[in-house]
Amino acid sequence: MDIISSVVDKQALDEDAIKSLYGVEYIDAGLNKIAEAKIDDLYFFKTFIGEHSITVDKGDSIFYLSEDERTAYIKSGAACITSHHIATIIRGYMSEDKSSTITRKTSLPYVNGCSTKQVFPPERPGDPTLQLLDIPPYSSEQSHHIHSTARVVYILSGTGRCVVGMPGHCITEKLTPGKSIILHKMCPHHFETDDEHLIVLPLHVFSSVGMIEHNHPMFNGTYLTD
């Protein structure tokens, strides 16, 4: 093995190790894959990327897109659906069947110049929600951050980057239309753009309840010295 090949292999191993360490999976458009919740997750989900015929059990719900990517659906089991892009089953969530037209028009302000639209708002605080997020050109979508539950993200249009890890141990992945990202809980990350809008569909497996999650003894009993 020559020196260049050795360096490339070492870099690939390092990137795979970082993905595994922090909990991120990337799946390119056109590939078929199934990803699911980690063993220590509170909430079980299973995501089907690519072409799949899917059976949804009674008591579960599935979020998926139409073949032309113009409509999003929620359907409760028992049911069978065909998915062409990305579909996620959430166990124990029994939503009414719903559909929503996907437009690029956003209506709610978000951080760092970004904006969002609730494709499927949560029924109750903490319930699953599908959002449309518009990350404008030359933006960093947020400061580096984590979520307490998993995010399943589909790249609808535009290009950008996803940065995962911590200082000195980060990897950057190029984002293009049709790519899927599984961000497992507590995965440190942010998105970046150059000269065009990046439009993504993040499914919050269970949505955040905001500052309530900070109301616990470890957080309340910690005082910064800076």
C-alpha cells in the first residue's frame, strides 16, 4: 500500500469513526437503505430510504412523500404503502391520516436568517412534527447544537453542508437533492450554505418541549464561572 492510499484509508476510517461516535448516517439519492433508532433511544423509529413497499403495523404511523415530492403524508396502520424517496415509521404514534402540499414558501422565522413552515405541526407538545426549513445563502443554520431526540432529514433542493462532531473531531458532508440524513439524539451538528438556498424536510421523531428540558437538577445546579 502506498503512502497516499494509506492516508486516504486512514481518513476514511476516521470519518466512519466520527459518524459512529456522534451518531449520524448519510444516504445518497438513489440508494436503498433501512435505518432505525438506536438501542438506547426512548422512541422507536424506522426509516426507509429509496424504493420500498412498507407494511405499517396497527398502532404505528408512517410519514412519507409522494413520488413527485409535492405532497407529504401521514398514515396510520394497519396499512401498506409504497415509498419512492423516504418514509419513517414511528412506533406507538397513532395520528389521523393527513396530507399536506409541500411548497417552498415559509411562514415562520427561525435562527440566523433561516425560516420554516410546519408541514405537520405536533398534535401535542412533544409529538412528532414534519417541518420545512429554508437555510438561505451564506448561512450557518445555527451554532453547533444537539437535539434530545432523533431527526430524519431529507434534502429537497439546493446544496450545502452538514458539519458533525466537536472541535478537532468534525466531519463535513456535502448535501445535494435527494440525500437523506439520520441525526441520532445528541448528535452535535449544524448546516451551512454557499450561494443558494438549501431546503430540507426535517422530521422530528419526537419534538422538543423547549426550556422545560433544562429544568432538572444537573442543569439547575450548575453555574458557569466564565
